Amino acid sequence: MSYQIPQVQKVAIVQKTGGTIEIKNDYPVKQADELAPGECLIKMEASGCCHTDLHAAIGDWPVPPKTPLIGGHEGVGIVVAVGSNTNSSPVKLGDRVGIKWLADSCLNCEDCRKGREQNCAQCKLSGYTVDGTFAEYVVSYVNHVTPIPEGFPSDAAASILCAGVTVYRAIKYSQTSAGDWIVLPGAGGGLGHLAVQYARARGLRVIAIDSGAEKKKLCESLGAEVWIDFKESKNIVEDVKAATGGFGAHSAVVTAAHSSGYTQAIDYLRPGATLMAVGLPGDATLNASIFFTVFKSISILGSYVGNRQDAREALDIAARGQVTVHFVSKDLKELQNVYDGMSAGKVAGRVVFDLTKSS
């Protein structure tokens, strides 16, 4: 089996941090004989769009991204080439695979050996330290692309590769049991609406916090038992306690990209509860009462994306119909408008770019 690989392609690129998105139709495609051992070339079918991609474009995180930068890290496509001299490749030509935020890691350091590949000091990050999935062809790495379950549509699978994996892992390690209450600030967003579903799949009772009629409808339709509109609530802490019989929730998975979601959580969590820190505000700090964190025996855990096994588990749950990505399909040329909508907090669910369209 062999594939005809074009010389140029369509990409969405930011030439410098904070610059505008440019759509280029003549960007070079790395050819099969140029691939290094361990690399593979993916012909993209779909790419999700994550709030992290916006952070990368505007450069508001402490560690700056590479420039020029092709963003994106939720991609699904077909393997069309594998670097020569790649030993024991787990993928072959024609396989449909996913590209995640974690593009590659050494697989041999302590973090990698303990299943924390995302913390590897030598890791490569799609759409941040290496070019990502807002392109028709992407160079990725055979040991870190994820097989997509047969029959699971590429556009539906795309957002699971970051948003889904991220919240799945956070809920998996939230130290909760079936029947426990879990609070999800930002529940109507791209990560949040998937968190509602993964929480429900684990038998948890969901309190969704967000704002707006569209997000309320989405969260309730996905199984959230309690809705709290943070713009209308006079006291979010008391609202959470009231919904949980006065005791507070067993856990909170904070996916919102601002600090307020973290600050309130210590107050509305019950003794012995767990705060899972997931959202990544660019320069905010975690301000919590040390006294009550200790007095209530609260655990605060950072949960950063997921490893290769988490990705397979999250995809399997979604492919079996227990989690559905609510998304709209758009053309890559609309990327700047999508970023504008994210900045204004007006994107409910997820946006997925169709990369099968001709330039």
C-alpha cells in the first residue's frame, strides 16, 4: 500500500505570537523520505478546537509556544507514511489514528515509566512546541498516536483526544464513588459538557455551573441534576451546599479558565473532598484558605491531560455511546472567528474543523 503525497497543503498558521490567523494553501508537506525514524505522516480528516489553541495563539501562558505555529491538537486522520528504519511500529499505513496534545515523549524517564508521559521533560506538544492539526497533513509519532475505534466517526472522535481525555482522567482520579456529588464549573463548555457525561458514566451526581440558556439546556440534557448560573446566583457556595443536603460536594473538577472556580471550591466541598485542578488560567493563582483546606482534610490535585492508556479508555467509552461530543462542523478558514467566540465565552460544546474539504 502506498499513498500519493502532495507537495503543498492548506494550513492555518500564526506567524508570531499574538498575530492573526493566516490560511495558507501552499505550505510544504514533509515527504515520506524526509520522515525520521519514529515519525509518521497523517492525512487529516478532522480537528477539534480547544481553548488551549487560543492560549497558544495569543501566547498568554508562562512558557511561550514556537513560532511560526500551526495550532491544533485534537486531530484524526489516516497514516499515509512511516519513517524508514522505524523499529516495531505500532501503526501501519492505512490506520486511522488520533493526534493528542502530547505528541511524543521519551518513554524511558521516571515520569514516563510511571504513566505520567505528559510530564516527561523531553515531551513534544502538538500545536505548541511542534506544529499541530490545523493542517491537511501532520507529522506525528508512531508511539503516541492513538488508534480510533472502528465505526467511531472521525469528527466525533476528534474532541475526545484532548477535551475528553482531560476530563476523563480528572474524574478517574477524583477519589469519588458512584452516588457522590461532583461539581463541574464551566460545565457547558468544550471540556465541561464532556465532563458531565463521563461523570454520569461513573455513576456520579452532577452539579453544573455555567451561564446562559443554551448551556443550561445542554447540561441538563446530558444528565446534570443541578444547574447553577454563576451570573444569576447570589451565593454559589450556598447553592451547592443546598443541593447536597448542606454537606457540600465530594469533588469538583474545575475546567474553567479563570481563578474564581478554584477559589469557591474549597468553600463548597465537604470534609474529605477532592479538588481536581484542570483549567489553565494564564497568570491566575490558586488562592484557598489553608486553614479550611487542612481542617476539612481536602485534597487538591493537579490533573494535566492524560496518558496513552487514558486516551484509549476515554475513546472506548465514547465509541460505545456513553459520551457524545456536541459539536458544530466548520471550515478551517473560520478559525479566527472561533477564537473570537471562545474569548467571548459564547462557544457551547465543541467546534470541529472538516479537513477533508479541498483547498
